[in-house]
Amino acid sequence: MSTPVELPVKPLSQIALVRLHLPTLPEALASLLRTIVVALFLLTFVLQPLLIPSESMERTLLVGDFLLFNKQVYAPSSAMSRWLMPYRPVERGDIIVFHHPKPPLLVKRVIGLPGDRLRIQDGRVIVNGVPLDEPYAAFEPAPPNDFRDNFPAKIYTDPQVDPDWWRQMQSLTRNGELVVPPGEYFVLGDNRNHSSDSRYWGFVPRQAIVARPLVIYFSLTRPSSTDVQQAADDRLGHERELAVRLTGFARWRRIFQVVH
């Protein structure tokens, strides 16, 4: 049987006490300054918030969605910047943020790339002779509109169409198909029957594209004038549960949802 070994025990007075280090005022200010610098860098060069104001991208993006978008993904790149940030060209199916006269920024989906031959037949998009698979497209009820659903049109039938774009569209139409010129992109809203897009005002120049949405960071519950699947308001004034009243102002399930 082994003999137990007794370890020497130091008196409490000899035990070194670990002291918590509280930051000094200069250290705290330096840490706050670093946080502010990083936040300003992200908001200035990488991320920026955006509020969706209309129904044109339903149901991908809803009225009241707050987005963070990447401002560098499509930016002109050098060898050094490519090493720091992931750049790539604009691709069909991308949702993009771009400059536009009214309003200053719009969000739409890229459908036609430079060189594409594009037409819409009975609401179905056909690019280079192949119908697009568009699971994101929504067709909320709307009055018939032959210009909207059969594009490009041969007759000026919709007063919403920009006259300058109408003339340009006729010059770029070949055998019933619109040919997208170099450096230009054809965009549509996902809510096809309720979207003012390239059908009505023309192409988006490459230099006008500024960002790509990344994630929904918050979403306020807002009514939609086109979404018939949205539940109606309780107009009889019936009392709701307190929890519903407190939480119903936001669409909590959409928070941190990645945008596709």
C-alpha cells in the first residue's frame, strides 16, 4: 500500500491574489475610438442600411424591410482590393441597388445581361430563346396590360412608358426580341404586375449599380396594397392579446433573413 504524499500548503498570506484590471480612461477612449472607426469603415465602404418603401419586389422583399447591402461586391477592383474584398461581376438573377432619377435608389432583379436577346410572352420571360425558371416571381392580381405581359411591344399602348425609352426600344428590337446593349442591364421587379422597371423606363447602366442586398436586419409590419395573401386588419376593433399588440409591429421571422 502506497504512502500518501502530503503537499506543502502555503499560508493564505503567501498566495498571490489575481486582481481584475479595470481599463483606464485613455484605454476606454481608445477602445471606443477603434469601434467607431470600424463601424464608419463598414458603413462607408461595405455596408449601408436601406428601407424598402414599395411592393415591387414582393414577396422577396416586403414593404417595411430594412436591409444591409454590400457596396463593394460590384465595385471596380485592383489586385490589392481583390485580396481584401470579394468582388464579382453582375450576374443574371442578382438583386441590385442602383441609382435612378426617381427615386434616387431602386432595388430590382437583373434579368438581362449585355448581349442577351430578351422578350416576355404572356408574362413569361424568355432570354436567348430559353424560358427563365423564376421561382421568385409573383403575379398579384392586376388589370390586363398587353404592354406589360408581352414585351417588347410594337404599339405604344401604356402612358407610363417613357417616350425616350420607347424610341430606343424600337431601335434595339430584332425579330421580336430586345437586344441588351454593352454595359447595360435589363431589370424587373419580382412583383411583375406591380413594378415600374426596365419595361417602362429602360436599361440600368453598369456605372449606376452600387450594391447588392445582403440581409434583412429588421422588418416593420406594413400593409401591402398588392399582396392578397396578407391577413386583413381587424377593423371591428376587437381587443387582441397584449402579447400580440406588443410584438405585432414587426415581422420577427424575417429578421436576419438572407436576401436571394
